[in-house]
Amino acid sequence: MGFVVEVLRGQAQVDFVPNALTGVVFSAGLCAAGWEFGLYGLAGTAAGTASARLLGVDRDRITAGLEGFNACLVAVGCAVLLGARHLSTALLALAAAALVTVLTAAVARLLATWQLPTFTLPFCMTASALTIAAPGFRRVWHEDAGPAALPRAADGPVSLTFTDLWHGFFANIGQIFFMPQWYVGLIFLLGLFLAGRRAGALACVGSLVGLLTAWALGTPAEQVAEGVAGYNAVLVTMALCGVVLVADAWSLAYAVAGAVAATFLRPALAALFAPSGGHAFTWPFVLVALVFLAAAPVFPRLRRV
């Protein structure tokens, strides 16, 4: 039962909460999008957690679920991007979920010099490597053609309907797990409120900031409605206000500024990764959060948790 709790906490730690009940809700949300995604999420988190146990990682990290969330995202990403119903995808997802434990340890050791957390950097590195390499292997890549494309200017209408707005608000939270369905984001948000009102409220603030920033910059309405434009803003807001920095008015303002920056950065990284499908993953969140945290000691009004 201890291992089960650790796995569920690992799923919940994708959104920074070490709450097993939230992990159950997150699993339900993934299953609402498709039972395969729920299975991949649990299996990936279990593989990462088990690998950490076998390698003797600090027990407190495992108990808190900190060794499972990157593995969860890697596995779900494999299911979404490579096709969930292929045996090669399942085997690759499990192997990558186990490998990300080693990468997490390496990244944590490097970032410890500046007292910075790893966040989802191990996931981003692994997922980017997989998407770049996958088309080169015929038993891994099951599409007719490779994903290579040149960056191009955004097109499509930018005027948002009311439906676009409320769909985008919830989809911003769902897209953290690659899920564009608004109802999946709603389930995830309920799981966050189950963990605590502050976690849920900050997710709402981040989603709203991402939504408004994307609209102000003229992001195509389809991307806004699917949550593609705003999910990094959710993560930045939660990370900079309450997770690493003490939650107060100053850190909230700092987090909102970071959320705006992450929303602006996403198209740049999508263009950079265009030859491999244009997947920015959570790179905008990671880069902005680490830069803002590296700068935080200079500002005395910001205090570390």
C-alpha cells in the first residue's frame, strides 16, 4: 500500500501537490480522455517510483512522490505522440520512465549548486529526445511520414467566443498532461481543490493569465480553446507562488509576470522544435521558472519557502 500511495502522490506532483487523493482524481481525468492514458500514467509513475526505490534514492523524495511525476509525463507523452496501442510505445514508455530517474538525479545535482529545483526539466529533455529520434526507427514511428516542418506564421481567426474562453480556461489545466479536452481539465482542477484551496485558486489564476495574454498577443482562437497557449502559465504561477516562494502579494505578482513570459515564450520554442513536430512540452515553464528563481535572491521582498 505504501508503494501505491507513492505512485498516486507522484501523479499529483505533476501539479506540485503530494496528495494521493489528488492522484486518484488525476487518474480519473486521464481515463476520461481514454483508458489508455490512465493506464500509461499509472504505469509510468510506477516505473519511475520503482526505479528510484531500486537505486536507493532518498526515501523522503520517494514518499513525497517527487520521483514519479517526470516519469508520469514521459509515459503519457509517449502514448499521445507515438500511439498508445502499439507494443513498442508501451515498452519505450516504461524504459523512458525508468531512465528519467537517472536523469532527474543528474539534473538535481547540477542545479543544487544554485539551490534550484528540477521541476519538469528531466521530462522535457527525455520527451524532446524521444520525439526527435522516433521517426528514425521504423518499429517506433508508426506514421506514414516524419513530422518535419518549417516554422510558419500563425494563421486563423483570433477573435474568441465565450465557448472558446471557458473551454480554454479548463483546457489550460488539462494540457499539462497533454489532454486538450475541457472536461479533463475540469477534473484536474477539482483534484487540485481537493488538495487545497490555494492550489486550486493559483491554478485558476495561472489559467486566466495565460488565457488573457494569449488573447492580447493574438494567438489563434483554436490554440487558446485547446489550452495549447496557456498551460505553461498555470505551472509557472503555482511554482513561483507557494511552491518555492512564500505565497504573498509580492510572489503572486512575480508569478503573474512569469506566467506572461512563459505564454510569450511558447511559440518561440514551438518554432524551434518544428522539425520534430513543434512540441514545446513544458520547456517554457521550466526556463522561465528557473530564471525567475535564480533572480529571486536579489529581490528581498521574495522569500523562499
